Amino acid sequence: MNINKQIKKGIFYYGFMATIGFIALFVGYVLNFEKHAMSGLAIGFTPVGIIGMLIYIFGKDKTQLIKSVKAENEERNIFIRNKTGYRAFWITYWYVFAATIGTNFLNISANNLSITTLIFMPIVYFITMIIYHYKY
């Protein structure tokens, strides 16, 4: 595994995220299309992309960054991430199924259901990640 290749790959992905954020800003405010939605995309993608790129750019020579990149690509961590993603997907899938069926009985708007789902998904992912780190 080439560490420099992994670092360049990380810089590329974070640069791509920042670009999506800047495009969303342009589309929302210059082209005046879906300003509210584009603002949300820009607020989410731009800072994450810029901060991620800065971490990789200014941390290239630091030993801690190199250790983190090596640990991220260890076989155990890859196995845990794959298993966590699989489990979190199916838990969220059945949650969305039950919530969709439940909207007929409960008076829940699609907007509230969507917000709850966006909050529920990362919580499930991180809880399963913690469980699998202790288990494996």
C-alpha cells in the first residue's frame, strides 16, 4: 500500500466535495435555483471538503497522519466498516419501511419523516460501528 497514493486520493475526494459545495452555492445564489436546498448542500459539502483537504495537505509529513492512513486501510478495519455498512443499511431500510407504513396510521408529514430518517441513519451507523469494534 502506497501511503502517498492514499493521501492524494483523500485530497482528491475532499476537493471533489468542496467543488460540489461551491457549485451548489453558485446554482443557489447566482442562478437563483432552489436557494434553500442549495444552501444546505453548500453548508454541508464546502466546509467538510476544505477542512479535509487542509488536514491532508498540511499533515503529509506528520507521522500521526501516516499512522492514521495505515490504520484506516488495515484488514480488520475494512472488515468492520463493510459489516457496519451492511448492518446499518438493513436496519435503516426496515426503519424506512415501517415508518412509511406507519404514516398511514400516524399523522406524520413527509418532511418530519425525512428529517428523522437523516438523524436516524448516522446514529445507527455509529452505534453498529462501536458494537463491531468491541466485537471484533
